[in-house]
Amino acid sequence: MGNIGFIGYGNMGSVLLKSMLSAGVIDPKQLIVSNRTASKLDSLKSSYPEIQISGNNQDVAGKCSLIFLCVGTLQVKSVLSDIVRDLSRDAHMVFISAGLEIASIEKVYDGAITRIIPTLLSEVNEGVTLVCHNAKVTESEKQNLDKMLRQIGKTKNIHESQFEVGSDFTSCAPGLIASICDQLIRAGIEKGEFSYEEATTMLLHSLYGTSKLLLQNKETFGGLIQRVAAKGGATEGGVNILEKHLPEIFEKVFDITIRRTDIRKQKTRLDFSS
Ligand SMILES: NC(=O)c1ccc[n+]([C@@H]2O[C@H](COP(=O)([O-])OP(=O)(O)OC[C@H]3O[C@@H](n4cnc5c(N)ncnc54)[C@H](OP(=O)(O)O)[C@@H]3O)[C@@H](O)[C@H]2O)c1
């Protein structure tokens, strides 16, 4: 395999890159990385001296056969326009931006393109990366990328039209779950004598154990509720309240996450058609 390039080393680019390096998926000698603020790459270079740090994106594009484009959604067009002449004919471009469609990228680059929605959970080799390829991605490129991503979590190939809803279950999920847990803890500590930290530790272990139980035993959420919520008991009372009020809240959550991505999608469509 040829060189692998990363353009953009922010929140998500650094998670992807560092997770792949820790998992041994990428040989540091194959890597060429660029970032607008070069100093952000200093610690990466001191951990992996063999990595090539480049001062310009064209250099990364010209030397790599697989390129991860990890700049912000609104920066993609200008970065892509700058590097497109340097890309080799068979370069495989992987981009991670929410609210930016493959069809827009195809207006600038007429080659193999994969859109992924990564997750922060890759930092601990967990979570699901959503994947969608264009028609120019070869079977071997698909397998190669899948092999890399499966070392840092799970992958799921989906139709691009499902990225918005899918992201709520994968990429947004850590934030949504953290918010739900934070609210649960805040309400709970008002009723007892636990500190926020004590309650957090208890709930985190419950959360981890619940995931483990569901995944290992292949139990359903409904089945688990039935096992825990004895008729007339405390859990059943709590579950009844949640089932009464949460559907409306979650409908609003999906409405807003989908709407915000749609607004960004409209903007990027306009941007790429001009
Ligand atoms: N964060 C998440 O959990 C998440 C999850 C899924 C998808 N995404 C998607 O990932 C993309 C990046 O998000 P992020 O949170 O990682 O953003 P971010 O932290 O702002 O990272 C963007 C990086 O791109 C660099 N950059 C900008 N313009 C550049 C240029 N011309 N040349 C080279 N590097 C350039 C920035 O450099 P500087 O150091 O100079 O700012 C920054 O390091 C977004 O499109 C987002 O939709 C994010």
C-alpha cells in the first residue's frame, strides 16, 4: 500500500489518526500529515518521529494514495480545490464532514470517494463508523479502508440518505448519552447524600454493565426492562414516567439534529455549485 495522508488534525482528525496508530493499523513511515496550524502536530511528531509532517496540503495530496480529509465542513471546498490538481488519478479520498454530500465532492474531484461519519469512541476502539462509497471506489479500496476502521471500532455501510439519523446513534450518541446521564445524576443527588462524583461512578459502571449485558447476552432493551422492573416496584414506576415523557423529547432531539444537518447540507450544496 502507498502513503496515507491526513489533512486536518483537529478534534476528529487527531482521534482517527492516533487511534489508527495505537491500533497498529498504519505504519508511521507511510504517513504524511498537514494541518493549518503546524504547531498542533508537534506532539504527534515527538511521539512518532517517522511521520512526515508537511507544510502544505498539495504535498500530502501528491504523495498519497489514500487521503483522509479531516478539515471542518466549511473548509473542505477550498482545501479540495487547492489539492485537486496534485491528486493522482487513482487516489482514494475519504472525508468525514457532517452536512457535506459525496455528490458535492464529486463536482471537484472525479475519483474514488468515501464518506465516513467517525465517532469519538474510536479513541477507545469502540463505537460505529458509518461508511458510504461512491461508484469509483474499488472492492480492494473498500476492504482496505474497512480493515483499517474495524481496528478502531465497528463499521456500518449505509446509504448516504441515512447518515443524518444514523449519526444520532453513532457520532452524536456519546454527547446525547452524556447529557442524559448528567441530568439523571443531577436529579438524583438532590434526593440523597451522594456527591456528583460518587453518583457518576455508580452510574458509569451501571451504563458499562448494561451495554455488556445487552451485547453479551444478545438481550433486547424490552427484555431487560421486564427483568428489572418488577410489577408495582420502583423501577416500573420510573420506567412508566420515562415512557410517558421521553417520546416527545426524543422526537424533538431528532428533529433538531436532522434540521441542523439539513441546513448545513443546503449551504454546502450551494457552495459547491458556485
Ligand atoms: N468532532 C466530532 O465528534 C465529529 C464527529 C463526526 C464528524 N465530524 C466532522 O469532522 C470535521 C472536523 O471536525 P472537528 O471537530 O475535528 O473540527 P476541528 O477540531 O476544527 O478540526 C479541523 C482541523 O482542520 C484544520 N484545517 C482547517 N483548514 C485547513 C487547511 N486549509 N489546511 C489544513 N488544515 C486545515 C484545522 O486547523 P487549525 O488547527 O488551524 O484550526 C483543524 O485542526 C467536521 O466537518 C465535522 O462535521 C466531527
